[in-house]
Amino acid sequence: MALNKTVYIGPFIHCESLNQLDICTNGMIGVGEDGKIAFVSRDMKGRQLPAQEGWEHAKMVYTRQYGFFFPGFIDTHIHASQYPNAGVFGKSTLLDWLNTYTFPLESWFSDLDRAARIYNRVVARTLSHGTTTAAYYATVHVPATNLLADICKSRGQRAFVGRVCMDRLSPDYYQDESVESAIYDTQACIDHIKHIDPQFDLVTPIITPRFAPSCTDETLAALGKLHRDTGLPCQTHISENKKEIELVKELFPNHDSYTHVYDQAGLLTPKTILAHAIHLSSEERSLIKTRQAKISHCPASNTALTSGRAAVRTMLDEGLTVGLGTDVSGGYTSSMLTEAREAIFVSRHVAMESGDEAKLSVEEALYLATRGGAQVVGLEDRIGGFEVGKDWDAQLIGLDGVGDTVGLDQRAGLVEIFGEETWDEKVAKWVYTGDDRNTMAVWVKGRLVHSRESFKP
Amino acid sequence: MALNKTVYIGPFIHCESLNQLDICTNGMIGVGEDGKIAFVSRDMKGRQLPAQEGWEHAKMVYTRQYGFFFPGFIDTHIHASQYPNAGVFGKSTLLDWLNTYTFPLESWFSDLDRAARIYNRVVARTLSHGTTTAAYYATVHVPATNLLADICKSRGQRAFVGRVCMDRLSPDYYQDESVESAIYDTQACIDHIKHIDPQFDLVTPIITPRFAPSCTDETLAALGKLHRDTGLPCQTHISENKKEIELVKELFPNHDSYTHVYDQAGLLTPKTILAHAIHLSSEERSLIKTRQAKISHCPASNTALTSGRAAVRTMLDEGLTVGLGTDVSGGYTSSMLTEAREAIFVSRHVAMESGDEAKLSVEEALYLATRGGAQVVGLEDRIGGFEVGKDWDAQLIGLDGVGDTVGLDQRAGLVEIFGEETWDEKVAKWVYTGDDRNTMAVWVKGRLVHSRESFKP
């Protein structure tokens, strides 16, 4: 589908550095037919047409009232298959949660009709939350995993799609039969994505050992080899829960640590996404840094399942690369805006123990949700901010002013701008009180992939 | 305004005890012309008219799809005047937050036009979140405080409206001039509410010393006397922040504890609402229990301002009475549903330190938000659940099913019912993923006080 040249006119905001937003209140961004940013102008005067040659007939998209353009969110850890359980976890913790809620649900995905209903829903919903890129876990099932890739491709969401590998400590009704079948099925999903998106322009396969306890040494090693041979990224969980860590010690008695298990399998590389990373020792963090593996911080899930509090400030100070993940359905929300808020709140609880420097600011949480996530998925040259040459993966945020009348318009969401707010305060109000109603439109690679019913492009 | 007799037909859910919901899937509740529940039927067969004599011509209100009736929420601590700052707090903690954000904002309320805009908004918004009763802090200003009472009365929200007293450690531009003026102005607000609602049917004045550090001994004592003489309830803050507690020690060197300061002023009684109560000693909790004073737990605020984690389980086990408060704008949200969720999450962080028994369940959080709140504001005989003789303070919750089609309807909110959920799971999904879009209609004393644009009564 050919795109029109489009000029996006109005304020734009993105992250300049970990703790600094770049707020351009009078901006104009031109996006070419290839979906890439062709120019960025910071001093748009009035509403005149852009001066650039060849852009005279470009389509124009304007912000309204207190709106602004913001980079799309990057969800670095989400189980698409667990979406129907969002909010259903009781008082469980990781290991009983898996058996009580998660494995039974994931086993549904042998049924393609059910899979279609759920996967369509999760992709549509995360797009509506402004998630332009997601690193998905599917299930063990090849046809359903391929369907998830198809849905991402057709709906236009940038995605990493992983067929889950697990050949032990799983229920009989839901696991890989052997090392060979785990590899064979993983390869089948890789082949399918190569078929629908040969250059992995939008959808990329990702090698996905569920986590060390549910994989034998042999499967981990075979997946490590596949990771090396294909050059494809990999994703897994690490150090989420203390009982899980004990279990890893029992299952892998000859390894120095949980991190070493992955390292020795060849699964700790610059293309590895490690979710949670709550209880890592400083030696483990140091090894992760040496290998340049990446961290997906999942605060909503870590709180909900009482897993613990990841020391994000420590990881950042040590030079680790950190992004955010919703971890549906350990996490109750598929919204990365909510996740950014939860990252701030969990950092407050860390600060109660270890001091104020642990606190994450609004700016930092937004950085993790965009630039940080881009680094985690290895796409920092293509997405995460508004620079010439990057893809237009963006969302239009709408914030409504409170008029002098007293009527509420619930369709406009909960953010209330009274008119005295600075730009920093407007952004803070969005982060703390905003939701999907404020995401008016979403683009990936320049293509409109979601819009509110009230948005007229 | 005369009410019609109305019969509410469909599932209803309320709290049977702290950890038990009463889920009636086939219910019918009749509400008389006085706004009180006249009968409750648990086995409505089909959709036939109620058999009770005199109800043949009653109006009927039905739930739809996965909807249910639920008691209105009771917000036991909210600063109406701070509403424009919801989400604006940076990395501050209590004492700098007061000076940086709060006192400047509250000083605006000398301007009645501004007050009207903000107070109309906060009452409309909290109603839209299903808050049928709120214990409000206003500001020092008499006309604006009276206006808040007027707005609650006209919009039909049950409210406790407190004119804030503070005669020291406040900015010159925003404090009481003397003990006498604090009492005089408080009396003026009491008189106004007596004038508009002589029986305090809907709106009740509440005596409101801001907190011990901003009140002299003399003012506290005078307010204690007023509390005793009038029999009106009182509300204040206690033990929110460690620096605040140090300050109280300095300011009141002859008192045994923060709690004793209020006790000796005559402000610790069965009609006292104490917000926060995070760092209380067991002696203080014991004194509060002896005096039968009530606790408003404000988890969202306590996390946002890094105040600490209140040990709710301990307080409940010790027999204290606990409700929830949004504490806008230390709390970022005016939604009691979100507050219930935050109570659960804060309890998870308490559990990380002190063990699993600290965890609050969905049922317990909902209890605190309804029955617990009713006890805190002294109205447990009138609101908080669905029993004959209680007022119909209720909300109609709508949850949408996920169809076989793939279209999202964002107007319906974020709760997704796939159809396999138990009732407990539906309620959990509402608590964790719901928002104001699921509150289809709200009634106070039988009067419809809010409805979604799509609700047809």
C-alpha cells in the first residue's frame, strides 16, 4: 500500500536523553512515501505549507488543542496468548500462577478459532494504547503462532513473534515432546515469517525458551545454536521470583547462577531480551553487561505477582540497557502508558528502602517506554524518537481543556487541562491520568494503524 | 424532586464480609419513593414484574450483558481544591509538596469563579467514577467552601464538606489569621450547610484541622471543643511522612505521640477520620482503637509521595476501622476503583517485606471501598450495601463481551469478557482493568446523579 507524503504539524515531544524531554511546541515533521522521517522543522510559523520542494501537495495532519505527537511505545515483553487473563491472578505467585492460570489458558491455542479471536484482540488493543512495537510470546503451537505473525503484519504492528519452547516441568497436555520437536517447530515459525515478511521489515521471529526451569539443558543449547546460526534475537525470563531462582539452582547445579545458565547455552548475547531481572546479583548484572544483553522491566507484573522490585536505577547506573514490558497477564494491563506509571510507582517503593535516588521521573519512564525499548529490541536506529531517517512510528496524543461549562465528556478521557499547566505538567498529567482515550491516532512506518472514532485524518 | 418507585433487575454484587462478596446473579431490588431499598429478591425468575403490591407501575432498570449493580464508592479522603494538580507532584515528598504545589493552588480559591469551575468538575468527575459519598477538604475560604457544599447538594453527591483550618507553618498568603477567625469561619460554613440541608440528609459539615503541624495548640483545642459541642464529625491527617512526624515531635514536645496530640485536643473520637496512618506505633493504634477513631487508607498518594506503606492487614487484625481515600492530589487519581487497585498493589509491597498474609484480595479492597468507607464516615446503617432500609447509593457496572468480530469499541472501556470467566473473575477484571467507562449510571438516595451517554434509563 503506497503512502502519501504527510506533514505532521503541531507540538511534538520525544526523549532527548534518559532524564530530558525534547518539547518542540511549534513543530512540523515530514514523512515520505517510504514511511520515514524526511525532515523535522522546529519553528513552524503559523500554519503555512512546508517550504520543502516536492511537499506542496503533501497531506497535513494537525494536533488539536493541547495535543502533541509522541513516539510509539515499545512493549518489550508481552504474552499475547495470556491476554484473556489480564486481571485474573488472585493472590498467586509465579510458580502457582503458571499452573493455575497460565498453562491451562495457553493450551487453548491448539484451537485456531480461539487463537484468532484473542490475537486479533490483543493486537488491536495494544495498538489502541499506542504500542507500535511489541515483543510477543505466543504458545508452543505453530499454526497459532504463525497466525499471530499474520495478524501483526496485516494490522501493521511492528512485532517480534516468539513460539514458546518448553520441554519439562510443564503439564503433559502442554509442552514440547522433545528437543528436536522444539527446534523443528521453532524453525517452522521462522520459515513462516520469512515467507510473509522476507526482510523482517515489520515482523521478526524471536527465539523463545520460556525460562530455564521449563527447558532442558539440551533444548537451551539447541536454541542457543539456532540463535547463533540464524542471527535472530531471543527472549526469555530471568530472576523473577525467589522460589524460581531456587528451582534453577536445583535444576542446574553445575552453573554459577541463573544468568550463567543462559550464558553457557549461548543465549546471553546483545540480541537477548531478559524479562524481570529482579533478584540478580551484581556478578550476574556484570555478566549481562559484558554480554550486552538487554533487560525488560515489568513493574506491573512484579507488583501483582509479589515477585519483587527490580532495582532499575542500579541497572541504569551500571550501564545496562532497560526497557519496559507489560508482561500481560502477569501484568494486568496491556497499556504501556500504565506501565510507565507503574515503573514510577515501583521506583518509589524501591526508594522507600534505598533512598530517593532510586526514584524514576516521568521523563525517565517515558524514555524507557520509547528509546530504552528501541535499544532493547535492537532497533534504536529506526524507532524510539523523531530524527530524520527514522521510521514514523508515532502516536497523536489529545488532551482536552476544561471549559467554563460543567459538562464532562468521558469520551475525551480523564486528563484535565485547566490552562495554567506548563508543558512538563501536561505530560505528567498524561502519564498519571491518561489512557487509550488520549491516543487519538497511531502510525507505524508511516501507516495509520489505529485511530479514535473521533479522529478525522 | 419526587422519585418514582424503581425496580433494579439483574445481577447485584455487594460485600458480605471483609473477604466475601455476595454475588446474586438473578436479583431484583425495589427502591421506594424515599430512595430507600424496600425489598431485595434473590431469585428473579425471567423478567416478570415484581409481585409486591403497589409495585405494578414501578419503573424498571435492567443491567445489560455482563453488567451488575454495585454499591457506590465512598471516598473517605479527598481534597476537592487540589483537583487541578492531579498527576502533578514530581519527585516531591509531603512537606515540600505542600509548599511547592499545594498551598499556591489552594490560595486560588479566594476567586469564586475559579472555585466554581474546579468544584463543579471534581464533583462531576467523582460521580462519574461511582463515588456516591465523598469526605472533602476544601480550603480556608468560606465562600468557596460553601459553594462546594452547594454543588454537592445540587449535583446530588453525598458529601462531608470541610473548611480547612491552619494557623501556622503556612504561607502568609494562605492561612487563618487567629484561633478566633478559624473557629468563626468554620462556624460560618456549618451554618451555611444547615441552611441548605437542615437535616444533613446529603451534605454534612466536617470539622477540619489540616494537620497538627499547621495548627496551634489553641486552634486544635478550640476545634476539639467545637467537635464536642456540635457533635459534627472531624477529619485530619496523621503519621503520613517521617519528617512530618519529627516536626510534630518538635512542635508538641509535651505530647507522647502524634496520636496523643489529637487525643488531648478532643479530636480523637468515634467521629474522627484520620488519613494515612502509615507510621503509627502499636501504642498509637491501640489508642485509636480505644477511641474508636477511623482510618482512611490512601495508597495511591502514599506511593506517589513516597510516604510509606500503611500496614492495613495489621490494622484490620487489630480491629481498627479502615476505608479508602483517593487523597487527590497527593493521590493522582479521583477514581475509587483505581484506589482499590492501588490498595491491593501496596499490600503486595507490604507482603514483600512481611509475608503473604499482608496481601489484600479483590474482595477486601472492594469491602474497604464500600462497607469500610461507610463505617469510616459513620453511615454504615445507611450506605455501603444492599439491605432493606438502606439508601439506594449504587452504580450500574457494564462489562462488554468480546464478540467474534475484531472491532474494538473504546467507548466500552478496557474490560474484556471472553465468556469463560467466573463471576469472581469478572469482578477481578473490573477492578484491575476497569475505569469510568464501566460505570454506566450512578444513583444517590435513589436519584440518578450520573449516567454514560449510552445509558438509557
